[in-house]
Amino acid sequence: MQIDIFSDPICPWCFIGKKRLDAARKLRPGVSVTVRWRAFQLNPDMPSGGMDRQTYLNVKFGGPDRAHELYGHIRRVGEDVGIPFDFDSIPRTPNTLAAHRLIRHAQHIGSEVAERLVETLFDAYFLQARDIGDRAVLIERATAAGMAEEEARALLDGDDYADEIRAEDNYARRIGIGGVPCFIVNGKYALSGAQEPESFLPLFDMARQERIETEPQSSG
């Protein structure tokens, strides 16, 4: 079974959604799942160097009070899935194009490397208040996920996958994805938002039943 996840590494609901997907997979241990990370930028027009966090909150939410209200709710949901969000310590909101490029390269190396990279980027940004638009931080996170350091450096020094990432982001919006996470199972069943683990199970079961029905039947 393949699950395409449209996500952005600075999206707290995407972090929560990944944790809930992980929990759902544990509820169906007999289902083999391959995850493919797809690109969506919450702020595609963000300056390449990112933006001071307080400036960003003022632009995005009209001020810190509304942001505090929204993030307070997310923090409470995060606690339920084991994520101790530290929003107040985040100094900058980055442009995530470079992070998406690294994730795409990791996906070509292997789905496990990509999954580890996504997880460590979430950790760096939301738990450690690191700037995941910073080249040194990205290289550190990539090597932690299993990518060779020189490979990560070379990737970030060029512009590989940049056009592909932008095109994929545009495609997502064109097909109606206005927010993330969005999970697409086997290219046909979609689940939007950071749903509870149990919400994934009917999709898992339908995909598994379809696989059984399409497998060749033994005549003996």
C-alpha cells in the first residue's frame, strides 16, 4: 500500500498527522505501507532567507494574541500524541524549499531515509527551535537521517528538484488541496487533516481488500 502525504515541515498539524499515522500503522501491523512525501509550502512566497518569527505572526495572524490562541490549541493536541511543541522559542519562520528538496532526494535514496529526515526536521523546528532553512542545520539533519554529508552539501549547493517541488505545490492547490496534511492512499482515497488514528483504518482495510481481490487466485 502506498500513502502519498502532502506536507510541509513547518506545519504543526503535519507533525501531529504523522504521529497519528504511525499509531494507525501499529493498529494494522499486517499491512505493508510505503510512504511517499509530497511537497506543499504553507508560505510559497516566503523570502529565501525566511522571516523573523514575530514579524511572521503579525503578517499571518494579525498579531501575537490570535497566534497564541491558535498555538495553544495545537500545543494541547500535541501533548496527546507525545509532541511537546515549543512555539515560543522559534526565532524564524523559514522558506522550506530547500528542506523539500532534501526530502525529495532522500525519497530517491529510500522511503525509510525520507521518513527519518521528515521526523528529524519536525523535531529540529518544533522541539529544538532550529532554523530549518539554514544550510548547516539542513546538512546536520540530513546526515542524522542517513544521507551522506557530501551528498547533502552537493544537493543544497545546486537547485536539483526545485522546479519539481514548485510544480508539485501548484498541482496540489490545483486539485483542491488547500491545507496540509493530506493523505492519499493508493492514489484514490484521500484523508485531509491530522485525523485520529482510527480514521485511517477503513482506508487501510479497503486498500487491503482491493489487493486481495486483484491477486491471482490459485487453482490448486
